[in-house]
Amino acid sequence: MAADKLHKMAHPGMAPVDDTLLNRESWKIFQIMAEFVEGFERLAQIKPSVSIFGSARASTDHPYYQSAEAIAHALSQAGFSVVSGGGPGIMEAANKGAYEGKSPSIGLNIQLPHEPSGNGYQDINLSFRHFFSRKVMFVKYAAAYVVLPGGFGTLDELAEILTLVQTGKTRRIPIILVHRPFWEGLLEWFRATLVGEGMINPEDMELVHVLDKPEEVVDAIFTHYEHRGFEPSAEERERLLDL
């Protein structure tokens, strides 16, 4: 009965395919390709870079905003391009800190129905319609991820990089969570539930570091690359081609 009902809902009267809609969806692939091509062309020269994530809702006087700005400025002064989502809140703080430093500030802006896109602190700005192509650009040239407090979008980006590193689809990079009180509950759930029930391995917890001060973030990234350099190895470049 349920199967029959589902079939009738999905195929009411076996209506013919809407050619106009089908054509629009088929041509959509060229728009997606254009986003990737422009991203690759404009971001290939920003290395080494650090991608910074966090809430769009943090006001300029919020401690999270100020922390992001200080971290981004320290990274920029140390020679790292800084990549953010290009929007308000912590994304703006990251761009602002980098913009006032000596290295490029990059915004990967996403077009959303109810949120303004783009802040005024971007040396390079790209605009995306699709989250998935934007997410590839965050990973493709990143030497590290710095994740400040945020909501679903921030958690999505964190889960993305953890999955890619854990599965070997991208190289191992520093994944740094900023502000321990915010993250400790999630990390405890990882330890108690994900590790406890065998959903991840205990060593997967070593993929993340929790730090608070700008100088600690910069030092952790340099320490990670101290004996290997920032450029991907030949094997890692092959992996990055298959993201």
C-alpha cells in the first residue's frame, strides 16, 4: 500500500518530462564548471593559505570577532593568505585582520536568499551559487583550518575537513579549534560516543587541536610543517586532484 501511494505521488498520471526544466538543469553543469575554473585560476597563487571559519552572527564587539581578527592578522603577518567565507561576523573579522596585514585576504562569498554577501576587506573575492564548489576551494589550497565558534555552516566545514583527512582524500593539515569552552562539549561527545561506540578510532581525536591565542595558532601551523615544507608532495597533489 505504501509503495503504491509513493508511486502515485512521485508519478501522478505519469506526467511528461518538463523539457524546459530538464534543459535548465542540464545547462547548470556549465555554471558549476565556471565556478571551479575561476576558483582554481584565481586561488592557485595564494599559497600558503589558512582557511578560517566561524559564525556570521558575531558582532564587531564580540570576543569571538576580536579573536578572529587577531588570529587572521597574526597569520597574515606571518606570510599566510587568509581565506574566509566572505560574509559578516567572524568571516568579516578574518578578512579584516588579514586585510590589515601583509598577505592577501580572500573571501569565498556564497549567494544566500536572506543574508548580505561580501564584506569590505577582501583583496580577492569570489562569488558562488553552490556550497559544494565553494567547499572545495576552502580545502584545495589550505595549509590549515582554523575554526572559531559558529553554527551549522561552521560545523559543516569542520566535518568536511575531518572526513577528508580521516579518509585520506586530502593531506593531513592542522585543524585548529579556537576557544575551548565552546568546543569541549562536542569533543567530549566525540570521545564518549563516537570513540566509545567504535564509530571513529581513538587516534582520530588527534586530528584536532584546541588553542586560544593567536601566537599559539601560528606556532602550531609552523610546527606541523617544520620538517616538510608547505608544498604538497607529489602523492598529495594527486589526492588533491581527486577531491
